Amino acid sequence: MRIGVPAEIKADERRVGLTPASVHDLVLAGQQVLVQTGAGLGIGSTDDAYRSAGATIMATAAEIYGSAELVVKVKEPLAQERALLTEGQILFTYLHLAPDPEQTHDLLDRGVVAIAYETVTAPDGSLPLLAPMSKVAGRMSVQAAAHHLESNQGGSGLLLGGVPGVPPATVVIIGGGVVGENAAEVALGMGADVTVLDRNTAVLDRLAKRFGAALRTQYSTTAATRAAVAAADVVVAAVLIRGARAPKVVTAEMVASMQRGSVVVDVAIDQGGAVETSRPTTHHEPTFVHDGVVHYCVANMPGAVPRTATAALNNETLPFVVTLAIDGVAAAIERDVHLRNGVNVAFGRLTNAAVAEAMGLPCVNPLKVI
């Protein structure tokens, strides 16, 4: 199969769909890999590194999309990229369609088979292709919060971990999944006073066993969330519903109750955001202030650490790319229900229930259309 790797064009995005090492494995498996010139520069990989791995270098995205049967990316295709997609082409990338009707309708109109990293499942119900970036984003969320608490960044002037004789900042993490757990690990390591709220008591139990008395855990009722947010110096919103738009668990009223110079990091922004006052930002302009509260809402947080993030992502995606390339999409999704769960769009039909509900359109089983 011809596998295309275009350069990412989303603002400040430096990751790439396949590393040279991944390309090498695919070529050894008998596949042809086409890489756009400069696609790997953000991770320190030159065109020569890709050539040495067996890739063919192409000059433009149009050449990649015009030749590839399977396109492997990192971020959702922007409008100019979607215009290059062709009917029956397989697109394998993060999509986050629920809050993005324009992208959804374009993919439907193009007749592609679009497989979203974020809805591929594992036997235990986890999301193995989302997890590596969730780990990165969770850890980065606390780094970002610590930085933007500084007064020259518009923050309240607190040191996250405090110093002897001066209390640390209070960090409230809403959602105890992969993002929340990694945020808690870093925040505790920096010496912050950390509370995690979640509605799954099994999640709270797991976190309590891992971190012990250093971490406060609390069941996330509306009243508990309101009180915790009001007392927080940092709020990390880490709520996820697979494939669906993120629920607004932090209201504008709650944000308004926070101390001026506090920081909100909305890690759920790529699914529409879990904070009512959030809107997407970029690494170039990562924050805005609403009601005196600094909001950090970068939709591609791991793009700032592309070498780590690309390697972590490829560790999980490569086996699926190999399967799709060798078996073809029809056989691959028929045999693997977890890969099948990743199919969001196929030949003009929505095949993910959460996305279909968000769009108000019918959902069909992908096996019926592929």
C-alpha cells in the first residue's frame, strides 16, 4: 500500500505522522511510504533520514494526497488539506469531530474512510492512541500553569510549590483519567496542594492508592466542583467522553468566583472545552484573560514537545498502520473491533455514535459501508 505522510500545517504544530524508524519498519513489511519534504524537521529528522529509511520524498502536499492510499497524520486536516482528499482514501489521524461540524461535513463530502486515533479502543476500554498524548498534555498542563502563575505572565505571582514557611498553590484537577493522573503526578512532584475530582469512585480509589495521603480525592458533584474551583489557584480541566463534545463542568459563574490571576488550563479544548469561558488558543498566543483569570487553551499542547510526543505516538500507532497497510481497511476493521471503533466517517456516512449525535445525523455500522 502507498502510505502518505504530509507535513503538518496547523499553527505551531511540529509533530509528524511517522518517524524514520516507523517508515523503516513499514518498508521492511513491503509497503511504499511517501513523505512530504520537511515533514520531519520539527522532530529533528531530515529528508535524508527518511530516504535512508526507505521513503520517497515528495515536494508538496498535493503530491502526497494525490498518490497515497493511506494518509497518516497527527492533527485533523485543515480545509485546504481536506480539499485534497479523494473518495475511498483512508485517513488515520486525530480528528475530534464532535465540536467541528465543518470538518465533519467536508470528510463526509469527500467520501473518505476517516479513522480517529482518539476513538480506537483497547480490550480494557481504554483509548491506547489517545493515551500517549494525554500523558504529555497532562504533564504539560502543570508546567504551563506554573509558568502562567508568574506575575509577568498575568498570574497571581505564586510559586506553584511554595517554599518553607510559605504555602504552595492549590491545584484542582477535574477528571482523574490519563490526563488528570499525569497532571497530579507533576503537580505533587512540584510540591503543590492537589485535589482531583471525578465521578468514578473506582478512579478515585486508584489515584488514592497510587499517591496516598499526598493527594486529596473528591467525588465531583456540582457543589463540590464549585467550591473547589473557587478556592483554586490552578484548575486543570481534564474531562473526556470518548468521541463526544466535552461537557462544560466549569461554568462561567465558577470562573468568576476565582481569585484574580488564577490559571485555568483546559486540556479538553480539542473536544470543545470543559470550561464555559474557554476558547482555542495557539502556542504562539497561548492565553487570554477572562474575569481576571488566565486561560490556557492550546488545542495541540503536545505539539510544543514534538520529539517526545511523536515518538510516544508512533509507539502506539505503528501496529495499526501496519495492519491497515497489509490487510486493507475492510479486513482490518472486520477482524479488529477496537480499530473498527476508530472509524468515524466512511464513504459519506457517520460511523461513530457520539459524533453522529453531536451532528444530529444517523449513524451506521462501518462494516455495512466499507
